Amino acid sequence: MRRGSIVALLGLALIAGGVATAVAIWPTWLPVAASREAGRIHFVIWFVVGICIAIFALVAAVMIYSVLRFRVQEDDFEDGPSVHGHTGLEITWTAIPFVLVTAIAIVSAIVLSRNDAQAENTLRIDVVAQQFEFTFSYPDANNVTSPVLRLPEGRSVELYMRSLDVIHSVFVPQFSQKEDVVPGLVTQLHITPDRVGTFPLECTELCGLGHSLMRSQAIVMKPAAFDAWLQQQEKSAAPAPSTSTSSTTTSSTGTTSTSTSTTPSSPSAAGLSIFNNSGCATCHTLSAASATGTVGPDLDKLVSYAKQAKQPLTPFVHDSIVDPDKYVQPGYPKGLMPSTFGQSLTQAQLDELVTFLVQSAQKSGNK
């Protein structure tokens, strides 16, 4: 090949490579990496993109040069010269892809191995997925639960995930990892967050009518702030103290005695916490919880719903939680609400939630 042709090919390759590089770099194709694992995954992506740009530049240059240099004239109907195979060329274009694919495989295997490797002092977080909410609990902190995933910056975290009904999937774009949550299995996901911030967490597996609303947040905090949050949650989860009242009586003989009666604290705070942590606000409206969900019935109207069902209010609310298909409010389909709350909530939690809903509904009905 003449020197001029080589220069032309190189020029075309540089132009094609420059255009491809601009298309790869200029738009924001990837979210900002917020974990060490995401940084490694992004490296693999750009490693593959770099190889693709080089191949594209070479192929585009040869194609453009061939079209311009060897274009057949309109009045030329002759067959071209006979061309036979070139062993050296065939070996070359077989060896180069083999080397590139092997390099991609090696880099990917290293990244996968490092992403799965747990460090010392790994924080365990249990994740429960159900239609249509996530619940995150921290076994090392007396199983404190939260509807939001909170993580300490720079610390290795392992999510142990299970589903109570159908297949779900946990995905935080900034972590660049997605893991399915399969009924009957405990799946795991390793994360080492390295950027403080609030990031969207969503279910990416179609799981029912409320799938689009099955969203939460992943909040990465400074280690000190995370520890303070955990301690605060542990204090909030502790049993509320009882309220005591004392009375003094004087007998006919002049003897004075004092009696003390103890009554449990109001269940509203505990019921509200269970309501929020169970994801009820995702689907329902309830003024007492500032909930505005529209997937399920309006819980401010529970009094009227119970009258329509011809049931006392408290048993109606209880049955609607543990057996939601027993009575379905007209206008809403069966199977919309999960039937797993009877198993996921303890009897005490269920009683507190029922009491909270009944009291809130009665207040709303009296306004």
C-alpha cells in the first residue's frame, strides 16, 4: 500500500475515532458512581467502550476509503480480479479479537471477584420485599427497621434479601448493581458506599399493579451520623414508659394511704411507626400519617367502609390487614393488597396498628 493511502486511512480512522469518542464522552450515559463497586463496574464499561471505539475507527476508515478509492465507474461491467485467501491476514483478524475478548473476560472476572469480596467489620442489613414496599432492618442494632436504606460511608455492607410474595429486584443506579429478590431464597448484594448523598432505590422487576410505586431511597451518611441515627432509632424503638397516676386517701382513723395506678401510654406513636415502616403510606391516604397514596382505599374513610361491610370497626380493620380479600371495597380489585402482614407483624404490632387506624379513622369521621 502506498504511503498516501496509509496516511488517508490514518486520517479517516482519527476522524471516525474522534466522532465515536465524542458520542461516548459528551452525553452523561452513566450515573455518578456512589460506591467502590460502581467505580470498578464503570471501569469495565469504559474499557470495553475504548476497545469498541478503536475497532469502529479502523472498520469505518477502511470502509470509507474503499468506497472513495475503489468505486467502480458507471460503464465498467467487468468482473474484478480473482482474490484468494490470505493465511496471515486470517490469522491476524482471528488472533486480535481473541486477545481482546480474553482481556475483557479477565478484567471482568477480577472486578466481579473484588466486588463480591467482603471486608472486615461488614455491616449486615436484612431486606424484606413485598408488594409494594421494602423494609430494611439492622440486626446489629436490635433489628431496628426503616423504610429507607441508610448506609455508612466507606463501610462494607451486605444486604440479605428475601421476598414475602413475588419476585422483586433491588436497584440503586448510583451503585450500578441490581439483584433479584426471589421467594424462598435469600439473595445477597455487597455494597461499599463512598459518596454521601441520597439516591433513588427502586424495584426493577414487574411485581404487580403497584410496581411503579415500589420506590424508596438509599441514604449514605458519614459514619458518625449513621451511628447517631442508629442509636436514636434504638431509643425510639424501646418500649414507651407507662404513665402513672397517684391518689391519696385518708381513713376514718386518720391513716393516710397512697395508691398508684399504671396505664399504658398511647398507642398512636407506635402505631404510626408501624404504619410508616410497613409501607402503608405507599398505597393509602391517611391524614394522621400525612400519607397520600392512591393505589388502595382511603383509610380516613374506614368508618364508612366498615358500615358498608356491616362489621364493627375494629374487627373490620383487623381483618382487612390480615385477610385483605375477605372484603374488598368496591372500585378496587382483589389481590391488590399483600396478605402477608399477618405473618410479618407480631401480634403486638398488629394490635397497635389496628388501634392507630381505628383512632385515626374515628377522628377523621368526627371532623
